[in-house]
Amino acid sequence: MASDATATRITPADLLARKGGEPIVCLTAYTYPIARLLDPHVDLLLVGDSVAMVLHGHQNTLGATMDMMVAHGQAVMRGAVHACVVVDMPAGSYEDSVQNAVASAERIMRETGCDAVKLEGGVEMAPQIAAIVAAGIPVMGHIGLLPQSVEKEGGYKIKGRTDANIAALHADARAVEAAGAFSVVIEGTVEPVAADISAMLSIPTIGIGASPKCDGQILVIDDAIGLTVDRVPKFVREYAHLRDAVATAAENYARDVRNRSFPAPEHLFSPQDKA
């Protein structure tokens, strides 16, 4: 378990109060050790459905399941004592009806103990957001580029390039706010449009490929630390290059095993060792 049992966890209400103030620092987390490492430095940890791609090798986030999100949510909650923890609702768990949306959100909250759930969509998903909030569960919205819609849209399409799309984004943002979400992610959206949306809303906006004028920023942790083995998105800044470190460590380990220099005497147990 995480060591600081006396820590006070940041709540969705705390983050709502940060609108227009100190930027909100967010990263994804999927495992206990990563949650432990990130927790002291961030305000929010998102157990994103990106876990399907990052850890499970799926081509997109549609591979995420409820069981997967719950398992990773539990792991992150064991490691986080400070950050607000939000768990993504996977595709198929909320879109078809308000009743299913509430039931799915209740399962995630009950089985993980997280602080909030996140779902994608604006105007069309406003009834689901409102119902989940009415059930007493805080909701983070998500507008702009929607990874769960990648197949329907034929790829990852940057938003905010046409007047019609800009108007739709504004409507989505207002709908999410009116439905009671405490914050909203804006993803893959042309910068001036994302900045305008952030300025017009009274709830915090969290940007990813959006605008520095958003109230906070989020990245996928594997992207941020240079573990992504495929194409790194344009909006990512790599703060470390662990691909090289991991490859070098594996190469050195393989060399030492093959030349029998590992394990060395200091790694072995002798009859004189204490238990």
C-alpha cells in the first residue's frame, strides 16, 4: 500500500475550484508502481482506456473492457494517496442508455473506490452525464477528438477546422457543463478554438493536443517518459527516453547471463545467510 496514510486526497470539488487558477497537472496511470511514483507530483491520475493500447497491445481504445478498467483502477487506487483518481468508462458501457451508463459508473466507483469517472461525448451524452451526476458520481467530460469514435470517423481527425465543427464543439462544451461535469478534457482541437472554449466555460478544461490556455494538461505517461515504441503524437513532449534505457538494460543483462558474470557472488545465498 502507499506509505502516506495521512495524505488528503484531492477531490473533484477541489479541482472545480481551480478554474482559472494554478494549472491542473494530470497524467495517466495504469499500475500500482507508476501510481506510487506519479502521485506526489500530480493533481489528477487518469486510468485511461488508453491502457488497452499502452499495456495490452490493442490498436485503439476500443479494446478496453469494464473488467480491464476496474482491475487497473484498483491497482492505481492502491498506489495513490494524494491525486484525484478518475477512471475512464470504456466504449460500450454507457452510450446506449442512461440506465446502463449509471450502472456502469456505479460499478466502477464501487469496485475501485476512485473519485470520478470520465466519458466521451458532448450533446449526445449529456443525458448520461446528468444521470450519473444525479446518482452522486462526479463526471469528467471529454470533447474534441474522441478516441472511442476512431472507427466511426475513419481515423483520428483534428477538430475545429470548419465553422460547423467549431459550432458543434461549443455546443458540446456547453452541454457537458450544463449536465454537471466538474471538468472536461479537450483533445486534438485547433488551438484558438480550444482556448475559446476554455475561456467560455466555468468548469476547468484539461488539454491534450489543445491549448496552453486550458486550465490543465494531461499526457499518457508512457508517451511522456519515452516508452512509446510506435509513433509519438505531435502534442507530446518526451521528458525522458526510457526506450533506450530499457533496451540497454536488457542488452546488458543478456550479455551478463550469457558470459556467466551474473549472478555474481554477492547475489547468491550461502548456508551462513540469515533468513
